[in-house]
Amino acid sequence: MQTFGKSTTLDVSSQWSTSFGVGLQYQIAPHVGFFVEPSLQYFIPDGSTIQSYRTEHPLQITLPLGIRFNW
């Protein structure tokens, strides 16, 4: 049995990012709190020609919020 293949090289570059976030919590009760943790993340362009969500939208904003239970 004979197999055929094509040899290719895959040049994968690193994608660097930076982020900034802050968190706030308000205690509703001794073991229950309401929290909000907004953050920004920026993906630094790496010069690659491969298109992805991060290359088309390098700045991402997130806003996690909810109720936190502590023991």
C-alpha cells in the first residue's frame, strides 16, 4: 500500500494581548454580595494575514456581574 502526502510548514506566530480590569463588590448580607467586574482586553496585531475575530475586533469589552456567595 502506498500513501501520498504533501509536506507543508505551518508558521504560527504568537498573538500578544494586554488587559485591564477592576472589580467592585457590595455586601448585601454577611455572606452574600453583588459584584461587577468590567474589563478591557486588546489583542496586539501580529502582522499575520490570517483573519480571525481577534484581528478584526482587537478591542474587547466585558462586563461580568452577579451575586457572589462567600463561606
